[in-house]
Amino acid sequence: MSDQSSPRLKRALHTKIFIGLAMGVVAGLICNAAFKDAPQLAWLIKNLISPVGQVFMRLIFMAVIPLIFSALALGVAELGDVRQLGRIGGRTLIYTIVLTSISVIIGLTLVNLVKPGEGLSESDRQSLMSTITSAPVKTALDKAAQSKTVVQTLLDLIPRNPLADAVGAFDENYQGGGILALMVFSLFVGVALALARSERTVVFEKFLQGLYDVVMKIIHIAMKLAPLGVACLVFSVVARLGLDVVVILGKYVAVVMIGLALHMFGVYSLVLKFIIGVSPIQFFRRIRVVILTAFSTSSSNVTLPTALEVTEKNLGVSKKITNFVLTLGSTANQNGTALYEGVTVLFLAQFFGIHLSMSQQITVVLASVLAGIGTAGVPGGSLPVIVLVLQSVGVPGEGIGVILGVDRILDMSRTTLNVTGDITAAMYVAKSDGAIGLMSGGEAEAA
Ligand code: ASP
């Protein structure tokens, strides 16, 4: 990633990621058009191309848990005193809730105006209904069926055994608090570290710094594979799906995409220009490598290391704020996911001919905002959560089968918004904490 000594090399890496993405899309479309039903293509994707993409993802995933622990604990410890933590934490929370609510309202307004679920032809409807018994639907339903009470969910945020939560963080069937619980533990370690400063704890703090540096190095190495990994990930999606499903669900996909674009380029631009006081165009230019990484990996957690570096080096946000806001945000601030959940629930209600009253729509808004906070930052993290939101307003959870075919493409797009939202949050918190000179330095391109 960023290595100040060789900016030209870095720029080349970032350009290579873009080329990988473009090649994945073009090759995928060609293979889809030419050999869509050929078993050889399916074999190749399953046994070669998708695994290469997974190697890249796994190399980063393996570093995410120690990264979250060290970044958050250090971020909090570096904030110094608990009052500052309260102020920064409070601002992050308020920003998250306000911006997530705006994103859901944008989505719901669009879906109410366009009504994409009502315009489907009978044959398209039948072909979508036939997908409802597929295996992924069953997995998501099973997971939702094991859902816990609200009290239990909140209790599970305080880990009884943080190691168990770290181990289960990426396990779909894990029932504890997972990554959010690990974050709570890391926050406590950071607070205690700040309160118990002594000669002995300085050693521990140095250890955390060392851990952070080592983990970042692992990620730098993994990112060298990014251009190839990205090409393979994108090819696997596009070659299998092509544009057929996207066309059948065209209006729904368009509503989600337009909603995401309005929030990304409209709302964030306004916040950047009028609240933070920086140029939106410059901002998007400087974070383009984060956008590419989020789009091609569909994972906020995998994109976290790149986002940390870019926000610090290219946008000039202090390390203590980036570590705190971005690490928390990678799970807890997901504007794109919230918007997508709101649109999907209303779309499926329209699809099944279920009328949702105003109060039920308000339930959807609240549930989607909470979903944006509680969804894991991994590919498809939303799916089990969406089943719960559907059921809370009486729409059959099986309905997610209808949208599964286009989920990956929407996942890539909503993850991009999620991560961009985290970075705007860090900028906002830095600005309101008195930071000066945001984005005034040069661009040390990270990748
Ligand atoms: N893939 C998304 C993320 O990592 C979560 C989701 O499925 O909405 O941000």
C-alpha cells in the first residue's frame, strides 16, 4: 500500500487494480455470452478462477481480526482521556444514525415512486419464484430462524470470551456477538490502557503498535495480488450471471443503484462541501483505490486496511481518528446496506402483493438502520439480516430467493457506499474535532 518512497510504483499498482477489474468484466461478459451453459466454464470458475480470487480475499481476511483488535485498542488509547473518547464516539454515533437514516429514506422514497415490484411480467415472475427453494435461501432462512431476542443480542455484545468471538467472527453459524463483541473488547482494552498508563503498560502499547505494523505488512503483501484477485472475483460473478437476471429485475436493480448513487454523489458531496469544507471531486479522486477495492471484494472488512491508509495519508485525518472511526465503521456504519435493505423489503412486499401501512414502513426504516449497524462487513452479510426484516413486517423470508441472482452485483455497489460512508464519517469527526488542513497535503497513493 502506501510507501512514500516509490509513488510511481504505487500508482502503477492502483492502475493495475482498475485494469484487473475491467478485464474481469469484459472477459466475464464474453464468456457468459459465448459459453454460458457450458459445464467447462462452470468447472473452470469453480476450480480455478474463483479459488484464485479467494486466495486474495483470505490473505486479507486472515489479518482482519488482529488488525481490528490492534487498531481499535490503539485508536482509543491514543485518544488519551475518556472524555475525548466520549466526544468522538458520540459524534461518530450521531453521524452514523443521521446519515444511515437519510440513506434509507432515499431508498424508500424511490421504491415508493417507481414501484419496481409491480411491473414484472407473469413469466418473469414465475421464473423468479422457481428460484425460491435454492440452497442459499435455505441457509439464510435457517440462520434467521435461529435469531435471538433483542436483549440477548445486546448482551452478546459484551463477550464472555473474546477469543471465542474472534474465532467465530467469520463463521456463518456462530451464534455469539462475533466481530461486534470483539470490537467492544478492543474498546475496553483501549480505555483501560489509557487509564492505567505505567511503565509496564507502555510495553504492551508498543506490542500493539508492533502487531499493527506487522499486520499492515501482511496486507501490503496481499495487495500485490489485488489486480489478479480482483479480475478473478469479478470474472466469476459476471461470467455466471451475465446481464440476464439484471434485465429481469431491471427496475429493482436500477432503484437500488440510483439510490446508492444519489447518496454517494449527492448527499456525501453536500456533506463534504458544506459541512467538512473540502472539494467532493478531489475527495473521490483521492479515495479511488478504496472504491475499487470495496467494489471488487464486496467486503468492508477486507477494504478496511486500504481505507485506513488512504484516509490517513491522502486525506490528512489523524491516525487516532482513522483507527477509531474506520475500524468501528467497517461493521457499524453501513449506509449502502441500510438503503438496500429498505428497498428490498418494499420491493418484495410489492412482488408478493402485500400492502405495507405507514407504521410498517416506519418499522422498515428503523429495522434497516439497525441492520446497517449490525450487518457483518463480509460478502452477502446482509442476507440473513434481510430475512429478519422481511419477517418483521409479514413478508415471506423466502422472498430473498427472488433477488439472489443480482445480489452480488448489488453487494459490490452497496459495499462501495458503506466504505465511502466510513471515510466521510472520519472526515466529519476530524473536522468537528478541530482538524485543519484536511486534504491539503499531496497524494501518497495507497493501494
Ligand atoms: N458486503 C457488505 C459489506 O461488507 C455487507 C452487506 O452484505 O450488505 O459492507
